[in-house]
Amino acid sequence: MSHGAMVLVDRMDTGLQILHTPGHTPDELALWDEGEKMLYVGDTVYEWEPIIFPLQGDIGVWLDSMKFLSNFVEEKGGKVWINSGHDTSMGDAKDVLLTGRRFIERVLAGKVPIKERKELHGVVTVSYAAGDGRFSLRCPEGLLDQARRKVNTHT
């Protein structure tokens, strides 16, 4: 599928656009509804529940997708809404995307203390939370190590 493919039904344009937003998983998609000015991001980012990365996730790639989505929203101009697969509903897309990305960047920079570290099915999983609880993260520790190496090589 090409990035930005339009969704057609009976060869009629629905006003929906598919966006490839890998990171949470390699095949993660977002859906843009032009008519409603709504961005549906699935499990890419949400508030008040942990952003959970499975083993096949890639936080470095996720950061790139978050930057892409932020730029996409900025290009749309005006008020853009965001809905996710969990608690975020009718949020300000620009705010949710930028604040969520900054939270993960702070985790990578070691500025957010670890909340919990445990082994689950042979995988060490770590959890972090923002002070206000709006954003939190749970993922395999190895994904953070991989992302930190990637970020350090690009700076």
C-alpha cells in the first residue's frame, strides 16, 4: 500500500486517507478523515493509559512517525482532532502528538524515573509515567536501549 492512499468505496472517494505510521508495530496505520478533521491513530499514542510497545515495536521509528503526524496535522491548519484505540477521544491532535512525543524523548534522555521493572515471560519490561499521569509507557527494556543507541548516533 502506498503512503497516503485514499479509501474508495464503489470507486467513490470517502474522504478518508490511510497513513503508514510504524513504530508501535511495523504495520501500524492511522486514518485521516478530511471531512471531520479527525486523525485516528489506533495504538500509536494515547493519554491516561500506558503506551505499550510489543517486542516487534521500534521506538526510534515511532518518534519518526510522531514527527510525521505532527507535521501532517500542522499542514492541515486549523483545529484537528485525534482519537486513539484507548482513552484519547476528541483530543487536540497537535497537543497530544507533541506532548506524547516529548514524554518519550524525556524517557530516552533519562529524565523520567523508572516506575517499574519486571520480568515477564523472559522479557524485562519497564514502565514510566509522567508526573500528572497523562502519558505513560510500558515496553521491553531492550526497545529503549535500542532507541537510545539510535538517538545517540544521530546527535
